Amino acid sequence: MLERILNTKLKAIWKLVFLVYIALILFLCFGRFDSMEDVPRFILGIPSDKVVHFLMFTPFTFFVGLAFFFKYIGKSKYIPVFIITGMLIGFLFAITTEVGQHYIPYREADPFDFIADATGIIFGGCLVFLIDHFRTK
């Protein structure tokens, strides 16, 4: 009984964390950041905005898994399902943010931003797989 209550609370907490994470991504994708002149234009030779996009979307699959597949955590046979589902949801979300930026006057859509988002999502999915793989050994 206590375990069921704890699991219910943890599921709710992870859903809230996911919503906060989505809100943060939306803020970063649609916010107005005109006064950021001190930000370096490149990080290790990569445009800094692409690094930010990669880092923003890296945990996406992880958070989808915890928010919507919580009851399957620890059951390795379901990991590929939630990784693929999380990645597909992430790709759709990333495409939606880029299309949305096209319609905002102070932002612009950039297909390379989507590539950075997708790379982060794939990298995050691989991390989830590796964590599960080494956790179960």
C-alpha cells in the first residue's frame, strides 16, 4: 500500500518535472534574448546556439520515460519502446518549435537548429539505453 502511494506521488512529480522542462524549452525557443552580446559565438568551433539546442534536447527522452513510462522503469524489455517513443515525441516537439519560430517576428526558423535538437534527442536516447544496459549487468 505504501509503495503504491509512493509510486503514485513519484509519477506525479516526474510529470510535473517534465512540464517544467517543456516550459523551459519553450521559454528558450520563443523568448527574446536581444541583449546577450557577452555570449561567445562559438564553443569548440561549434556555433553556441547549436550547442544550446543540443543540450536542451538531450534529456528529452529521459524525461518522457520517467513522466509517461514510470511503471516500466526497471523492466529492460520495455526500454526500447519508451526510448523510441520518447525520441519520436522529441522530434515532433523540436519540429514544432522550429515551425513556431518561423511565425514570430523576432525569431527565425533554422533547419540546423532542428538538426542540433535531433542530435541531442538521439544522444539522450543512447544514454538512456546505456544506463539501462549497465544497470542490469
